[in-house]
Amino acid sequence: MPSPLLPISSRSSKSSPERALLVKSQIEDDPSTNIFISSQFEDEKAMSMEPLVSRAASYNGTIATTTTDDSAKNYQQRRRRIGSENSLSSLSSGDSPQQSFSEDVGHAAAETFLVTRLSLKLLTYLGVGYKWMLRFLALGCYSFLLMPGFIQVGYYYFFSRQIHRSIVYGDKPRNRLDLYLPKNKDGPKPVVAFVTGGAWIIGYKAWGCLLGQQLSERDVIVACIDYRNFPQGTMSDMIQDASQGISFVCNNITQYGGDPNRIYLMGQSAGAHIGACTLLEQAIKECGEGENVSWSVSQIKAYFGLSGGYNLLNLVDYFNSRGLYRSIFLSIMNGEESLRRFSPAVMVQDPNVRPAVALLPPIILFHGTGDYSIPSDDSKYFADALERVGVKTELYLYEGKTHTDLFLQDPMRGGKDKMFADLIAKIHADDPAARHKDAVAPPRRRLVPEFMLKLASIVSPF
């Protein structure tokens, strides 16, 4: 089926002075933060550099770095080992799986401070623009209207005994994940490794709490993977982080009661794009000669993409018109020359990538037709491209649903959720007992009054 989206017309790659003059960040006082400038400007360098970690490094494997400082290497290995031992010991000891509340508050305060500093630095990229200012105000109104639901979900996140928060899976900032475990411990459970959205800028693992709660109530383990956002890192860093998080899930989930033969990868919005890029890049690695990999595409039973964007060549100007300015977006994506590389819908059609494409698991895409943050046509385009190259693909379109309806408003509305029902049906497709349990499960309770949900849909900046 031909896509109504058309590729951008060919233009000169020279940017206007306003676009070319990306912000020179002043972050020398914050060594944990890396600001990268679009790679089309050859004279611009990363503002701070850290020892490089092999993308294929496993959670419990030896970390290969470019540094010659043995103490730094030993520190990185010790940090990962301690994180693993602390995470796993909580299960064997029989104690509560959650960290102490004081530790959670301290960690949340530290991350809030870091995110605040990054946000202030991000403002120097945005400059004075009415589009993003209006979006910011709309976001405030939207969050206020959904606050009753956020409070309840937040209480569950901090106090539930079913959540293992901030498990360390790597050596970079924000290399942590949250695990949502079912109360029912009978037998190994299916697992969803979830990459949260957030426009590549405001993503955070806790954004997946509502989905994690829903799925864990249906006997599914959920791992919400955090990753560096811009300006802490660029798209290549996000893929590296997601890959390490997936590696941790694939290699360690059995110790949490997960079934290694039923691991699903899922992403929402920007997370869907990151997940698709990570999956394709891993397949390309596996087809390469001598590539060292710590997890395999064959370990992923299926990929679920929720409201994602997969053809950046078509979306870059659309995002610019909505306030995610072209200069910022190109900086996030490592420069204009990298847009094709980070467009899975384009890459799968490359004859040179066909051997890697053959390794991909089934791809299931979900999208609302009323989505004006990322048009549903982009999922249609990706589904068509996958089908043309022989990848098993399914596309679920939900009439009139917006970018946030499927992920927030509908779950907070309670009752029967069509998208969630389709998702859980795919996960439990080979488990008749689980399907029967799903069929008789009581409807979820409402978290937010209907009039507030409708107002939130009207003012939503997404």
C-alpha cells in the first residue's frame, strides 16, 4: 500500500546562519553531561569525553574501553558487579524487593537536580521561540488535569513491593532500569523490555509505570529501560544504552522469574523509534564478520511499536513545524547525514541490509489515526516497507486516538482498553490458561474523571 508521506525534496545541506549556529554549551562544571553538536559541523567537538564502552559489552562481561587508566576500568567493572549483586541479592534474601524509601528519595532528588540542569542548558538550544513556549504551557495544563492519575501511579511506583527500581545495567549516566514483577510466582513469565518515549529529550523510566502496572497484573514481567536523553547524549548513545539494557534483560531475567524464550521488545513514541533502531542495528551486527554481541535478535520473540516514527527523512520538517526545531533535531540525530541511518523504514529497504532484515522478529505496530505528534502514516509506511522485504508485520490503527490516548488517557479511563487488549492477546497468544484469565479479568478502575480526561485531550501538546 503506497504511503501518503512523501520524502523531503532534495535540497542543499547548507544550513542558514541561524540553524548553523548551534549553542556552545557551558557545561565544564558538569562532567556527567555530554553535549554533542550536529556532526555536519566538522569543527565542533563533544564538550566532554568519557572512555568509550563497547556497544556489545554485556552486563556481566568484561568492559572494553579505550582508556589506559586501569583504576577507571576497575571502577567501572566493580560498579556493574556491585549493581548486579545488590539487585539479585534482594530476591534471594526474601526481603522487600524495593530499595529503602530514603534511598529512593535521595536518588530521585539527585536525578531531579541533574534533569533541571540539563533542562536549563537545553533552553539555550531552544532560544526564544513561541512554539515550544506554547507547548510548555500546554504541557503544564495537561499534567495538571491528569494529576489525580499521576498521584495514584506515583504512589504505586514508590511504595509497591512488586517493583525493583533503578537496577544498574551499565556504566553510563542513567544506565538503570525498573522491573515490574507479577504477584503470581508460579512458573516463568513472559517479559516485555520497554523503552519509554519523551521526544528524545524528556524520556524517563518511570514514564512506563502505568504500563508496567497493567502488564504485571496480567502475569507479565516488565523492564522499563532508562537511557541518556539529549543533551546528555545523541541518538547513537540512546541506541547504545537501549542495547545494554536489552542485554541485561536477555542475560539475567531468569533470575527474576522471567521466561528467556518469551522476551518481547516494546517502545512508545521516541522509544519506539529507539527500539526499532536498536533491533535493526543488532541484526546488522550479527551479520557482520567478527562482531562481538552480548544478546541476539533471535532472543526477541516480537517487537511492539506504539505511536512511533520510523522515517526521519519524512518527519524532520514536520517536527520543525511543531516546535522541535530542525537544528535541535539534527543535533539529537548526530547530524543530517545520519537521518537515513536512523530511519528503520528506509534502512530495511537497502539491499545491503537484506541479510540483517531476514533476522528480524515479527513486528507489530500500534498507532492512533488522530495522532498529530507523529502521524499514523509513518507506521503505515514502515509496515509497507517491512512487508515488501518479507518481514512478518501487523498494523493496528485506532480511529481518532491521539498520541497520548493510547498510552495515558485510555488506561486512566479504566474499563476495557482496546489497545491493551490487543497487546496482551499477542503476548499470551501461545498460553491458553493466560488467555482464559485475561478474558475473565475485571475491568480496571478509573483514575481520572472523564471531563478532566476530555479537557486534557484538548490541551495536550502531544
